[in-house]
Amino acid sequence: MFRRFVNLPVLILTLLVLVMCFGGNIPISVKSQFLAISLLLKDLIIFVLPALIFAFVVGGVLSFKDESLKIILIVVPLVCLSNFTGFWVSYAVTAPILKTGIVAISKFDPQEMLIPAWNLKIVSIISNDKALIAGVLTGIMGNFLKLDIIRRTSEYMNIAANCILKKGICPVLPFFIIGFIMKMQHEGILGLMIREYSVILGFGWLLMYTHMFTVTFLISGRSFSAVIQKFKNMLPGILVGLCSASSAAAIPITIKGAEKNLENKNIARFIIPSTANMHLLGDCFAIPMIGLALMASFGYELPSVGQYLTFTMYGIIAKFAAAGIPGGSALVFLPIFENVFGFSAPMLTAITAIYVLFDPIATSANVFGHGMFAMLFEKVYNAISVKSS
């Protein structure tokens, strides 16, 4: 299991190093062929994403089937609020430092454009946002009607979607990325990106953990000793997430750590498994941060508050469709970056490659966020229960 999850980040890093070192010896015709394959795979991934998103969203909404309406009405808004906060803290801190140059991100100036040898354009049948909305509505209808056929169909769709992701998309991700890595190397921007993005990713790690420590501090009676103890309880799960790049693989040990931090252990057993894929707070920091840095690198204007609000709304819904595999969150966000911010194909590939490299750190933050969210839920649930009694 360990090798299965760590292979992808290691492989992407290896490809980056090899192309950076030996890319100058590869014939342009070969690079053009790899770029054409990468473009084709990009179109294929975006083509099937609406179906995958629909399946995951329906399953996520239906997962609350046996829980009381009261818990559902607390969990879903609280997940959305927490993700929303992560998106906006990331934007509020990252956008100014990119504008002021505190963390310098140079604009890419391609030396010589690499043209694909061929291009088979594949157009999506249904847009990503329509699939998201349809999934939410179908899940709500399924919970309301309580029809077994809807639930069974959703289970089959989730099995098929996970199979496509794990056996179809994951294995081809290196081929999807390598053509664009060759393009960046050929155009003289690969080395620059590696040097400068190591800084922004280190800053991102500091920002996301600072945010989570702050929230934990506020819901722990403003006690530093309590925060340290709660973090120690969550540390085994955080380390599993760091090593496996999978918050799903860390769920059992995350539950054990969260139980030590809660008065009601049943809350940990319910909240963490049911929100593990939809509450990925580390991703809410990492994905926008990488995207904003890429916009600066490619000469795009950073988004206005209104544009970023649109991105956030789509992103919050997309969180209900995130897949628990390395790079899964970034894949779900590709159509959003393309439609809202106008990302080009190289930018979409760059954000995927950079995110995959950063995924272990983001996943460790996701696990910390799971434990933090369980404590936050208990706080809110107890407060509402006292008022209603």
C-alpha cells in the first residue's frame, strides 16, 4: 500500500530531474510527439471528469442517509464554511505577497515555443459545473425519496468512478505530465519554476499549519498546552498522511487521535469518515496558492475579489467530488481553473505536476484539518444542543 501511494510523487519528481538534466539532448520531434500525447490525455481526462464528479457528489450527499437532519444541517454548512475560510485566507495572504514581490515569482518568457506534432481536440459533452449541480440535486432527491435503486446505482457509479481514477487516470498521469515538462524545458522555464516554486510551497506549508493551529487554539479555550497535546494526539495520523499522500489511508489512525481530543468519541467515528473527502483544508490552501503563483508566472492579472468568489463557489462544491488519490483534488479543479481564470493547457499541467509534488505536505495538513474539524463540530453541536434543550 505504501509504495502504491508514494510512487506517483516520486515518479513526477524523477521526470522533472531527468528532463531538466537531459532534455537538451532529446530531439525536438520527439518532444513534439510527447506534447501531442499530453494534450490528448488532458482532453480525455477533462472529458470523463463530469461523469466522475457526478458519481462522487451523489455518493457524498447520500452518505448522510442514516444520520439525523440536525447533524446534516450542521455538518454540511460547517464543511463549506471551513473550506471557504481556507480558500480566502490563502487568497488574502498569497495575492498581496505576489503583488508586492515579497515572494518573487518571475514571469515566464519562453525562448522557443514547442509545437505539438498533432492535436486531436476532444470536446466535453457536459460542463463540469452542470455535473456538480446535477450530483447535488440527485443526492438530495435520493435522501428524500429513500429509494434503494438510487442508492445501489450510486454505489455502482462510485465503484466505477474509483476504478477509472485508480486504474485509468492515475497510471497515465506521468504520460499526461511529461509532454508539458518537455515543453517547459524546451522553452527555458522549467528550471526557473522549480527554483521559485520551492519557496512558495514552503510558504504554503507554513500558512496552512498556522491557520489550523490558530483555529485549534481558539476552540481549545485559548490554551497553548491544550493545543500542543491535541496536536500530539493527531501526529500519528498526520505522519501517515505525509508518508502515504492519502488522507483516506490515514482515516483509522486519525479517528483514534481525534477520539482523544473529544468528549464524545462517537463524533470522531462519524465525522472523520463522512467528511474525509469533502473537507480537505490543506488543498484549500495549496491549490489556490499554486494557481495564483502560476497566473503571476504566465503574465496573467491576479483575480479580482469577484472572480475569486466565483472560483471559491465552484471550489466548495468541487470539494464534495474530490478523490482520495494522489493528485485527485487538482484533477477536479482543472475545469474550474480553465473556465474561471482561462488557464492554458501548459498551466493546467503545471498545476497538476506542482500539486502532486506538494501532495504529501497538503495531505498531512488535510489530516490535521480532519481532527480540527471534529473538535469544531463538537463545539458547535454542543452549543446548539444546549440552546435547543
